[in-house]
Amino acid sequence: MQKLLVTGGAGFIGSNFVHYALDNTDAHVTVLDKFTYAGNRRSLAGLPEDRFALVEGDICDAALVDGLVANADVVVHYAAESHNDNSLHDPRPFLDTNIIGTYTLIEAARKHGTRFHHISTDEVYGDLELDDPERFTESTPYNPSSPYSSTKAGSDLLVRAWVRSFGLQATISNCSNNYGPYQHVEKFIPRQITNVIDGIRPKLYGAGENVRDWIHANDHSSAVLTIIEKGEIGQTYLIGADGERNNKEVVELILKEMGQPSDAYDQVIDRPGHDLRYAIDSSRLRRELGWTPRFSDFEQGLADTVKWYRDNEDWWRPQKSETEAKYKVQGQ
Ligand code: NAD
Ligand code: TDX
């Protein structure tokens, strides 16, 4: 039985991965999570005790990290400060967790010779014009726009340097925008779904022309497992499911699914430096490792996600009013 150490496993994508890995492998999973505002114990409720352990702690804590990495076969590193809007108002935690935290983990992985998989984002490549026929590939130059994406880019470069200089046994994946259950209500899709449930009109930044390339969190998890099992050490793999939609289309789909008029949203102040478009070419992962996404119907995936938020109000309700109060101060 493989022993996985999953950092950030109480967050959105990390918790989806933990469920996916326990359901689809016989691995033992230990989660290391600091439980920032973004971590949620309820996302990990009911997991089998003989195959799952939870450690509350900081990835910047070198002594704690060293002991956990020494005892793991594979580290899957999800922990991060992840929200662009927060990074524009208070960048410091992004430097601490995304840069120093990653450094702390790869130092331990190098010392113990532990296999390391680094989770990153398509945002490290900057953005594309709406009419650009190209999509991001593994050789697109790095050009991050926000404090969040620049710290993720920095963490990727640390991992690459540790592979080359120290022989770190690492792979990297850069994924597009995820949606699905357990996503914090600060993020675009759950914010709008829970707004509609609360009788608040969805909030679109600017004209809503910005394009994101949506992938279901389960497809992200299956891709990460594939890379852990079959990926080549030192390689980067882009993960995407050909899900490009502009924000206005997504809001309209949510409104339709929730029985509201398609124009029942507000346009609010745009995000400073707002990336226009992300689009992923995931052919390397499909061609070399044989991965394919399973959630090809975005409208169905969105409908399932609306249902999940309707059915799991206990999960998101405690975060909702504080999140909206923060957005209100920002005029968003
Ligand atoms: P999230 O904000 O929902 O979860 C982050 C988790 O990390 C939380 O549980 C939090 O408590 C934990 N954490 C934060 N700082 C920590 C620290 N110092 N020590 C230990 N734990 C800490 O984030 P997410 O959306 O699930 O993103 C997970 C990863 O996937 C991130 O690395 C992010 O860059 C990457 N990613 C996200 C997306 C997306 O669409 N959300 C897309 C591509 C890549
Ligand atoms: O209320 C909103 N209205 C709105 O129009 C919010 C919260 C967002 N938006 C827009 C901004 C973006 O164009 O929706 C789009 C998606 O916004 P976010 O959910 O904040 O995601 P994004 O900034 O695209 O980044 C996400 O995908 C890449 C994750 O948060 C990152 O962690 C990941 O790296």
C-alpha cells in the first residue's frame, strides 16, 4: 500500500483528490493542512480510519514537514493561498505559503529521496487574447500577472531547479480552472450559486468577457494520479478538458439552471490586472500518459454542482456572510 502525503487536503481540490484516491486506489492518505479560512474539516468527514490520517500544521514548519515526508512514499502538494482577489489586497501570505512552504517541502523530499508531485496552475503563463488561435502548452513562456500567479510561478521554478540541481524526483502539473463540490464560496461559480440561493444577484466582474477553461475537480484528480503513476521525472504536464467559456455564459447557465431570468445579474468593479483568457492544450498528457477527462458535459457538471450546493448548505453557510462582507468593501 502506497503512503501519500497530501498537503492542502482540506481545501477544494485537495479534498476532492483525497476522496478520489481513497475510492480508486488502495493507498493510505495523510493530509497536512493548516486550516486557514480555506480549509474545511467537513470536506474530509467519514473517511476510513485505517486508510486516512489528518495532521493540522503549516507546510513552512520544517521539523513537522521533515518527519511527515520521511514517512511518505509520495508527496502530493496542493497547499497554497489560492485566491487572486485576496492576493491583490494582502500578498504576504502568498509568499509565505506558496514560496517558502514549497521550498520547505522540496528540501525534505530531497533529503529523504521522496517522490514529489507539485500542483500548479495555468495562470503561470499569463493570459491570451480572445481571438488567439494558440493555447498554453508545456513550452509557453512564464508570464504571470497577479501576486497569486507570480508566487505559483516561483514555486514551479523552485521545483524545476531542485530537479536539475539536486535530482529531486518530481513532476509538475499546471491545471485550468476547477469546479465541483467543496469549493469555497469566495470563488466565481460557488459564489454565484450561493448568491442565487440567498436571493442576491450574481456579480460579474466588468463585462464578463473573460474566458476560463473549466475542468471538473474529479478529472483533475484522475490526471494527477495518472502523472504520479506514469509521469516522467522532471516533466511538466498541462491538465485541461477543453472547457472554455466566458464568465457571462457561465452566470447565464447558473441562472437558467436555478430558474432565474438570464439577465438577473449585476456588473461590478473589474479585478485589477484581470487576465483575459486561459486555454490549455493537454495533448502531452493525453498522448504520452493516455489520460482522458470523463466530465465532458460542462452544463451537466454545473447542474450537479448547483445541486451539491443546494444539498450541502451546512457546509458553505458558515463562510458566506463573511465572504460577501469582504467583497462589499471592495465594491464587488
Ligand atoms: P483552496 O484555497 O481551496 O485550499 C488550499 C488549502 O491549503 C486549504 O485547505 C488551506 O487550509 C491549506 N493551506 C494554506 N496554507 C497552508 C499552509 N501554510 N500549510 C498547510 N496548509 C495550508 O485551494 P484550491 O483551489 O483547492 O487549490 C489547491 C491547489 O491547486 C493550489 O496549489 C492551487 O494553486 C492549485 N490550482 C487551483 C485551481 C483552481 O481552479 N482552484 C486550478 C489550478 C491549480
Ligand atoms: O464574483 C466574481 N465575479 C467574477 O466575474 C468572482 C469571484 C470572479 N469573477 C471572475 C474572475 C475570473 O475571470 O470569474 C473568473 C473566475 O474567478 P475565480 O473563481 O476567482 O478564479 P481565477 O481567478 O480564474 O483563478 C482560479 O483558477 C486558477 C483559482 O482561484 C486559482 O487558484 C487557479 O490557479
